Amino acid sequence: MTTPLLSQEEALQKRDQLVNDGFCIVPGVLRGEQLEEVRAFSDDLLDRRKVDPKHRYQGSDFHVGAMRLQGTPRAVHCAEFSPIVDRLIDIPEAWEVCRLLGLEGQKPDDMIIILSKPPFGLPLYWHQDMLNWNHPEATSPWPTRIFLSYYTTDTTLENGCLRIIPGTHRKRIPLHDLLPPAHGPEIQAITDLSHPAFQDHPDAIDVPVKAGDLVINDARVLHAARGNSTPDRRTLVLQWHSIFPCPQVPSWWRGEIPEAIRNYDPTLTYEYTRTPGEHLK
């Protein structure tokens, strides 16, 4: 019998951290030949493709689709397709972690995003990636949109590790109102690194990880990345998943259910926006 990736106690702790802080880390999910394959694939793509200057803070922004995504409407967002994406998204260990955490109704986008800090690359600004702030799901105490990501090398404060402001997926702070929409023209055009989008924050924490660790983030949490002060590339491979489609409530949830979710009307439509509105208190 194989040893579970997480004990019941560890899984509960990770789930609580994801709900309360907006992120959690599960060590050693992508490893061995799989990790080497993803590293080689991402390095080859980054060697072949030129990064658009507007992505200088992200480092790169290449969308690669699973083979099964071809011919679907979402395929237009992909620069290319590869069977390695199907294999990466379907890794049994990652799905088992999500099952152990109780992430129900899980549906992947069937593409990955390759985000790489080049040698001596710039820091990434503070931002959150929620696109649906007008929707009642934005009030949810549990995550509904997450990204699962793996770094292909160990990350440190020197080479551009992830930074998080815990709890900002559920609680508004002054920084929210100082940030232009994530990844849009306004924030990409900033040239002054003294802008609040690049400044340290007293509640921020650094999140260095090992290559192949699974990092799970709530789309709503404010996060950034340090700059890369080393001569080596630092690459992140990220995939988006939807969970708990509104108005689904987690089977394990014992807390209050927001009124907007209790009264959810599936016949209504909501304009997409990256700007937190009244649903973020």
C-alpha cells in the first residue's frame, strides 16, 4: 500500500490555510522524470519564443494548451499545444491532493501558463487574479477559482520567490484601492518601482519553495514575486482550476453561508471585472 501524500490531519491543516490565508503548499508533488520533462519543455519554449516587453514584470506569459483543448473556443488563447500539458494537468498525485483537501467540483482550464523570471529580472507587482468580482461567488469564504503551480527550480528571496499577503482574498486592505487592474495596460506601463504596486507591505510573507512543490492559491489573494538577482532563469508553470461552482457549498463547510450565495439566481449574468467591488469587505 502506498503512503498517502497527506495524512488526514495534514490535509485539514492545508485546507484551513487555503481557506483562511489564501494559499497552501504541498511538497514534492511533481518530481523525478515528470519534473525533468516539465523543466526541459519550459526551457525549450522560453529559448524559442521572444517575450513581449509588456510582460517584463511577469517575466513571460506563454499559454500552452492541452491537446484535448484544440478545436474548442478557449484554444484561441494558446500560443501552442503539447501533450505534456495533458499529462501535467492529469497528474494523479495533484488530483489526489485536491481530493484530500476536499476541493469538490474541480474543473481544469486545460492549459498552462509559463511565467519565467529571466536572469536579473524585475519584481512582479502586487495583484490578485479574480475576474469575477461582481459575481456572488466573490463573497465566498471558500475558494472557487484556484491556480495550481510548480516552480521548476528551488525559489529563494534572491531568484524571485512568491510573496503573499495572507487573508487579502476575503478582507479588503488599503492596497486594494491603490492597484490598477492586474496585468492590464496601466499596471504594465508603470516605470517607477516606488509605486505601491511594488512596495513592501507589513503583512507580506515570502514563500520560497522547492522545485516540484505544489502551490495552491485562491485567485483573490494579493500576491507578487521578488525580482531575480541571480544569473539563472526562474520558471513557474501555472494551471487554473474552478472548484465549488456557485452556489455549491463544500460538503465540509460548517460556517456561515453568505446571503449572496444563498439567494443566487442562475438566470442573472454579471459583468466581468478585475477590480474588487462591494463583495470584498
